[in-house]
Amino acid sequence: MDIHFTLNGEPVRWEVAPGETLLEALRAHSFYGVKDGCSTGDCGACAVIVDGNPRNSCVMFAFQVQGRTVLTIEGIGNPDKLHPIQQAFLDLGAAQCGYCTPGMIVTAKALLDRVPDPTPDQIREALSSTLCRCTGYVKPAEAVMQAAKVLKGDGHGAKNPR
């Protein structure tokens, strides 16, 4: 079946199988930042933003994005100009092994788009949708707080503690 949707700001048309997940379709089209961690919607490594809301792409059929807007980690910043969330994760050492990092960044972006000045509790709640075995969530939460400041114009970027 053909689906038409907006992906990372660009209109796309893809042929997808009826039972194909959005995760499978994205990876088939070389969007490898979307990770396959559990295939059950529990780990958040496959998180994308659909119409402004974080969604686990492993439990969403590809045809469900017909006419919708999807944002993946590949659509957030680029190697030449990182998004403030990406820069804060880098500067504060918020990524350990990196497997969950795209999901955390996507989830953090959705949060900051909705709540420009989140509380620490709101940040922890948002990040809790992504399982991480390395960081303990302290540094990712600090990175989201720093990114919020930068996006509001209150911060000048994180300082690398190393």
C-alpha cells in the first residue's frame, strides 16, 4: 500500500506492507537512528515524534502515519549544527553506550516543544519512557535542563566537565 506523509520536514511517498511497523519501514529507508531495542514498545529506543507526540515506532503500523508528520533523530539537528539538546547531551556526557540516546533526544525534544521550561520531575517523567542501563538518567536530565535554558536564551551552552 502507498502512504504519503511528512518525514523530517519533507513530503514522502512509501510503499509499505500491511503489517509493516513504522520502525521496519524507517529502517528499510535507511533511517538507522531509530533503534530496534525490544519490538514491544517497552524500551523507547525506537521513539519518533508523530504530530508532536513521542511514539514508539515498533508498535505503530507504518500505514498509521498516512497524512501525518513524523520526526526522527535524523531530522533533529545535523553534524554541522547540532540541536541544543544534542549539544547538551554531548557536552555533559549524557550518552554512554549511545543505544538509547536517539530515543531520549527525540523524547526530550517533544517535551521541550510542549513545555519550554520543564520541571525536573517533568524531565524525569519524560525520560523514563526510554530505558537506559548506562547513565542512571542524571546526566540526560541535566542535558535536557541545559537545552531548555539554551532554547529560551538563558544559557550559553553546556560546559564539558572533562
